[in-house]
Amino acid sequence: MTEENKVIAGLKIDFKSIEEAGPAALVEEIGEGATPVIVEPYGVNLYDRLYGEYDLQDYASSLVQREWGKRRVRLYCSSAARSGGLTVEVDDGSAKKLGTRSEKITETLIFRRARSQQLVYHYDSPSVSIIDSTDFYDNDGQKTLAPTYFSDRGEYYSAQEVTGALVVEYSPKYTLYEISYGTGEDQCSKEQWREMQFAWLTGNVNDAQIPPVTVLALTKYHAVSASLSRKFWPLSATYEITFLGGKASIGATLNDGSDTGDEESTDDQFVEQDRETIIEQIFDPGDDEIFVDVERAVAINFKDGWGQELKLRFKSDDAEAE
């Protein structure tokens, strides 16, 4: 076939997405209405230094939920999605709708040889006001028109690449939800849950890997998700630990009022020897020349009757044993 006889054909297909409701975004509302999962306080029964484990009774009584944790999220979406077919789900809890609201937002749109910039919360086609603007220039350095706003997609668009900036103001609508969540036990493997319990008994549950709270928003054609951190209170077992020496075994029970006929030797119990302290200056928040000296313990040294030593170091509100 000669070059003259070749036929080159092109086909252009215009199509429209079946998505009618538009996308959505889930955003955590920081600080407002946030409370941790309240767990039952518990006095540790026994810690076995030989095996580095707690009593089975301790594990059974750790991270027992008393009250649900609470968080709030904002769901930004199109009006069509908001009016029908939208659901919000939580992996181990529930979502309660608190109503639809709006909040004024100031946003800066920067064009660097760009044709378009979209608003962060463009989902419901908000009305926009320009409160400040630079001059705009094309790629040849010539002054040109500023981009035009298209409300149907919440976007400023220019027919050519331009450089400049806009400061805009708008009030997008959002639906506020209160999220109730639990301890996350059902989202953990047995090993991970045991790790969380051990960390709680040891001094701070946040030392373990904690599964996030997963929130899903489902529209007719879309699904968006958000991961929220799972918080607990108290962060650890709240009473004194009874430390035993190397002869202790897992499963022994102390101070339970029962008489087993086999009294624990006092040689196995750790006794405080001394404390390491520092002096901290606590300043008046309103006047940095006014302060008080406070003595704070940073470590406590123990020793049992067998000569084994134990040092308990304090870091912030947590404690670590050496």
C-alpha cells in the first residue's frame, strides 16, 4: 500500500460519568466533643519478673470498657448526596447525625503556570467572593485576565497557563456526625489485643499498636473513609503493683483473703531503698519571674531479700521498670 492510499481514522467519544452525587470528604473536628473510651480502673494483682508476665486475672480485668469514646467528623459532600442515599458507618461503633451546618473559610489559590485551581471544599458548588488578588501573567510575562470561577465544579479556570494568586472566601456546607467507638478488641488479632493489655498494665496503653477508628461515608456511587486515633482513659492500671522475686509463678494470687497454707516469703517482696529526685521550677503563666521550687521523683530503687534490685523510672506520667 502506498503512502497516498493510507487512511488514518480517529474516533472521539464524549461520555459523562454516571456519578451524579459528586465526591465527598470526611474531616475530623478537632477538640469538639472528643472524649476517650473510659475503661474500668483496676489494681494490678501480680507481675512475675521471672517470666515478664502478669497474672491471668490481670489480663481478664484490663481494658474493660465502661463508656464509649466520642469523636466528631464533618462530612462535606454535594447537595444531591446529602439529600438521599448517604450513610455513615463505624467499624466498631455508631454514627449520630447532629445536623447540617456551614462555616466561613478563607483560602488562597496559587497559580504557577497553571490553568486551574479547585477549592478544597468544592463539593456543594459554593458561592465564592474574591477578597484579594494579584495581577495575572501568561507564560510570556504579559498581563492577562484572572481565571474565571465555575461553581458547578468549584474551580477557577483559565484558557491558558497563568501565574498569580487569589484569596477567596466561601461558606461550604457540611453534615456533622458524632462517632461512638469502643476499645477496638474486635479489630485486633489476639496477639495485638494482648499487647494492648500488657501495655495498659505496664504503664501506658499508647505504647502498644492501637487500631484506628475507621469511619465510612457511602453515597450512591462513592465511598470515602477516615481513620481516627483511638483514645483511652485511664492510660494504665491505676493502683500499686505488687512485685515478686524470681520464685514467683504466673497464676499466683496475692492479698485475696484466701489461706493457701503457703505464705509468701518476705524475701520475695521488693522494698523501697531510696529515691532519685530533681528540683523543678514551676513558673507563673502570667509572670515568668514568679516561680516555686518543686521536688519531683525521677526514679525509685527497690531491693528484695535475695539482693535483686529493681529501679522504677518516671517519665512524664508514665513509669518504666528496669
